[in-house]
Amino acid sequence: MSDKSDVNQRIAKTLEKIKNSIDKKSNIKFENKTDPIFDSDTGNHTTLLKEEETLNIPTETTVIKDRKFTNLNWIKHNHQELTFKNCVISNSDFSASNLDGLRLINCKIFNCNFEKASIQDGFFEDCEFYDKDAQNGCRFNLAELKRTEFHRCNISMNTFKRANAFQIVVNECRAQGCDFQFTNFSNVISRTALFSSAFLTKTDFRYSNFEGVHLEKCDLSESKFVSVIFSSVNLEDANLTNTIFSPSQYDGLSLFKADLRNAEITNIDIRKIDFSGVKIFEWQQAFFMENLGIIVYPDKA
């Protein structure tokens, strides 16, 4: 019996040692672990990162991940082909910098200044450029945004005044209250010829300002243009299929030969716009007839 008792005691001591070892390792892991925060927008847990106010980039570094920056002063800096992933950048100044080829993946960019910066061939995916708490966006006024792409981003309340946005892509984004006044979507071919190119698709542009822009032959399909300002805007031969087209101001708007098939058109007095050559489906005729005060009755059986 004594032998069996000794065996049981040894087993108990061994189990106690194992338990103590496991508890010790767990405590070490817990102490080293950063506090998690819950992202109410995505439903995911993220890491509470320490804010940094400087960013020194070694020559060989091209990818920056899982960091948080604030008050960065990058005025007139030259950092091309950088990639930021899962980063937060706030209250920072990138004005007049060369950031060509910049890639932002799943980042939050709050209250940042990109005025006069060059961000040609940029690529932004699943990013937030709108601070919901402060209710403000970022500033891209006079920036070089040629061939820059925004995919599934929130760029609401951002300003793009007089930016050079030839061949820009804004796809599946939220862009409410944006200011695109006199944004340049064109390339000058000669003194008398312009070629426009932009892809503003599947995006909610409600309450945005497009005054004075030239979007001839551009693709605006499946977007929402509700209560937008389209004063002095050229949409000739543009693709507006499957859009919600309901501008609040449209004096000087040109829709010559525009493709409005399957578009939901409201809040427009067609007598004030040249609709020559516009493409629509049969079911859309009712809007135009009613707008002209014409009452249409069904054919007699």
C-alpha cells in the first residue's frame, strides 16, 4: 500500500508542477499582451497601438504595418512606393510631398493635409479618410492624383479642389459631401482639345460638389448623385447607366449624348437642359413626358 501511496504522491506533485508551469506561462503572455480594442464598424478586435510622432524610414523599408502616427510633419518630403497596412495616421501634414506609388491598405487617415502633394499611381483599399467623431475629411486640394485608385474607401467630406485627377478610379466608395470643384479629370491634347478619363463607379456621391468639372465620356455608372451640385458640368457622352441622378443645382449642365439607360432621374426640369442624343429605356419615357406636362394614356385595346 505504501508503494502505491508513494506513486500517487509523485503523480500529484508532477501534476502540480505542470499546472504551476502553465499558469506562469499564461501570466507572462498576459503581461506582454497589448490591450485589445473593439472596432464597432468592422466588429473586429484590433490592437491598441502607441502613437508615434516621427517616422524615419530606412532606405530598404517599403512596407509599414500595424502602427499609429499622429502630428507627422512630412512637408515637401520625398518617399515613393511606400505601403502602409493596418495603420492609423492622424493630424499629419504631407503637403507638397512626393508620395507617388503610395499604397494604403486597411488604414485610417484622419484630418491629414495632402494639398499640392504628388500621389500619382496611388492605390487605396478599404481605408477610412473620414473621421466620424470630428466629422471632417482630408484635404487633397491641388494634389496630383493621376491614375490614383480608391476602392471600398470612405472619402466623405474630403476636398479635391483643383486637383489633377486624370484617370482616377473611385469604386464602391462612400463619398458624401465631397468637394470636387474644378477638379481636373482631363488631359490637354492640344490648345483646342481635351480628353477626359475618370471612373467614378458604384459610389455614393450625395451632397457632393462637382461645379465646373469636365467628365465627357467618363464612366459614372451605378453611382448615386443625389442633391449634388452639377453647375457648369460637362457630362456629354458620359456613362450614367443605373445611376440615381437627382442633382440639386444643374445650371449649365450638358448631357448631350449621355447614356442614362436605367437611371432613376428626378428633380430635373428637362426644358432647361439639352437632352439631344440621350439614351434611355422605354420605361423612362414617362418621366420626360410628365416633365413636359404631357399626359399619356394607354392605347385602346
